Amino acid sequence: MSVGRVVIVGASVGGSRVATGLRAAGYTGAIALVDPDPDAPYDRPPLSKQILAGDWAPDRASLGDPVRWRAERHVAAAGSLDPANRVLRLASGVALPYDRLVLACGAAPRSLPGMPLPGVHLLRTMADSLALRDRLDRIGSGRLVIVGGGFVGAEVASTARARGIDVTVVEALPAPLSGLLGEEVAAELALLHADNGVRLMCGTSVGALVGEREVTGVELTDGTTLPADTVVVGVGVRPGTDWLAGSGIPLDADGGVLCDEYCAVDADRTVYAIGDVARCRDPLLDRHPRVEHWTNAVEQADVVVRNILEPEPTAHRHAFFVWSDQYGGKIALLGRPEPGDEAAVVRAEGPRRRFAVAYLRGGRPCAALTVNWPKALLAARRSLGSPGGCDDVVAAWKNL
Ligand SMILES: Cc1cc2nc3c(=O)[nH]c(=O)nc-3n(C[C@H](O)[C@H](O)[C@H](O)COP(=O)(O)OP(=O)(O)OC[C@H]3O[C@@H](n4cnc5c(N)ncnc54)[C@H](O)[C@@H]3O)c2cc1C
């Protein structure tokens, strides 16, 4: 194949996987990896778990050394793009011509008004995780308020609780993740927090951060003020695409890069987008979902490697899988529930909360959630694709 140079913007899991995948497939051309984070490439899931807990040294989360992949590593941000001439310009002014460009520049956390204020933390990078870990070391068994009860907020709650910290989670929705899981299932999942001594306040949001030299509390919109030594803000992310404004690359209203089912942005398949930044078309749903989970970035990277190297394009099939480690157990979601899906819940006996949910759409199984029940996840993987569908999976769970 005649692709001379592949430039990859973003050296996290998606970008690194493209670089290693190209080499594994025998690609001998030039690869440039562009990312301003001096610690990249590393994996993010351990940042709210093992790294934050202090169980792992930072290098255990490393995704490898670009030198070993024979990739040029540019520790710089991409600043602008000229797709007509196939040139990426770095914020430093350096111009990188490309034959293929992969946008794997992910997303950045949203902040709250009043930030930055010492003691108020975001969690996206290795530096963020280490700074939060230091802060938690300093407050000892103090008070942590987490704004946002999504997967990352819940994992921080779990890690902090294991360190003996007093934790409150503030969530604007009726229950964390209720938009994704449905209100009843989300409310049942949220009981994990209470089981583990975490206070959860739902249906309220933050009016203001309180404190002058550093944070001392969080004022809620219902008028309550929660005292806090540390605040973690986990209120979602925004695709890192401001630098693409005016480039002609199609962006959705939220900044996600619109691409087709081959992860290609343009008709001649010169520019691709993957991972948290990408909105790849799902032909089954006829939509362009943006998926913020690890497995999606890996799967799209593998598709793009093939599409760069092979003449016949391969479509990305949205499988949707997310896991989350909380309170010593594991939550897994296979497939993506939609509003209106029916939910069948099977609960297991035992000292710890353990249940599984099958989601049914138009009589067909489309997704499963398992909580602290690895065998149920295995059964769901086997049954979801089978003709018996939901009955099979529910029956299988009942027999475990
Ligand atoms: C704390 C935490 C825990 C998580 N845990 C889980 C989990 O348990 N399970 C799960 O499924 N998912 C988890 N995720 C989500 C998962 O890590 C992400 O879906 C995944 O990292 C997305 O990979 P990506 O390569 O698309 O983008 P990102 O990981 O966001 O990386 C994008 C990279 O692009 C770089 N970049 C940004 N702008 C520019 C620019 N202008 N020029 C050059 N480079 C740029 C950034 O510095 C960054 O390194 C977690 C995420 C976080 C933050």
C-alpha cells in the first residue's frame, strides 16, 4: 500500500492503538503521534481506580513507548488543519503533512463556574489523578463532595470511601445514570452508594462553590450548603475540537466529529475520527452516537487501521460495552438501552447487592446490565445473540 505518512492527533488509547495496529499489520511508512500531554500514552481507566487509590505507580498505566513503534512523538497540541493541502499545523507552528490523518483527540472535562479554586479537582489526566491523590492524602479522613454521579464520579466515591473519607455525591438527575439505564434500574444501582456509606443527593445541582483561598463547601440550588475539604467535578466532557473550527471538518453541535460507518470524515477517506471525539454513523440506528468508553475507542482504532491499509473498507459495528469498578465489585453494561425499553430484573441472593437487568426493545433483547455478578455477564454475552433472546438470558440468570 502507498500511504506514506499517517499523522495521529491524540496519543491515548485510540491513537496509540492505531499506531501499534499499523505496525502489527506490517505498515512501514512514517507515523507521527501528536499530543500535548507529556505523560501520554497512558490508559485512563486506572486514574479513578488503582492510581487514585495509590495501588499502582503511574508507569503501570503506560500504553508503551512510541519509539518502539517507530513513531515520531510530538509533545504539542494540534492547532489547525488544512485538509485541502493535507497539512496539520501544531500550535507551535510546526507543519506536518499527511497522507492519512486520524483524529483521536478525545474529550476534556466540563468545569463549573468559580473554578479554578484550590481543592476543586477535575479528573481526566494522569496529572489530575496524582494531584487528587495528593489532596486526599492531605485531607486524611476529611469531607469530599463529588459533583456528578456518573461512572467516573462513582468510582472516585468508591476509591475515596475505601480510604476512610466522608463522601457525598451530588447528582442533578433523579438517580445517577438514569438517562442511560432508566430511572428504576438507576435507582437500584445507586443503592450501592448507601450500602458503602456514601451519601447520595439526587435531583439537586450546584449553585456555587464556596471558599476564598481554597474550597470550604458547595452551595446547592436547594439552598443547602455542604461543607467540603475537597470537591471533585465530574459533570461530563466536551470533545476536544475547538482547534478544528473553520477547517471544514464536520462537527456536531457538541463538537463531536461526524463520520461515516467506516470512521471516515471525508468521501476519499483521508481523515478518520475515533474514540470519545467521534460521532460515527450507526447504520442500524441511522444516528451518529458519540460513545465515551474504552472498548469503543479500541474497536474504532482497529477498524481505521484496516481501512487505512486495505482497499475494501470495513464498517464499524457499534457493540457498546462499558465496565466500571466500584466498591470492590464490577458493573458491566452490554449494549445500549434506549428510553422505552422494557427492563427485566433478576436479583441474586447473598450478602452483597448483586443483580442483572435485561433490556427488551420490540420484543427483542438489546442490552444487559450486570452488577457484581460475573457469571451473569458471561451468560448475557452468550444469550444476547441467541434466537431465544431475553427469555434465554433471564432463564440462564435464574439458574445461576
Ligand atoms: C478517570 C477515568 C476513568 C475511566 N474508566 C473507564 C472504565 O472503567 N471503563 C470504560 O469503558 N471507560 C472508562 N473511561 C473512558 C475511557 O478512558 C475513554 O473512553 C478513552 O480514554 C477514550 O480514548 P480516546 O483515545 O478516544 O481519547 P482520550 O483518552 O480522551 O485521549 C485523547 C488525547 O488527545 C489529546 N488531545 C486533545 N486535544 C488535542 C490536540 N488539539 N492536539 C493533540 N492532542 C490532543 C489529549 O491530550 C489526550 O491524550 C474512563 C475515563 C476516565 C477519565
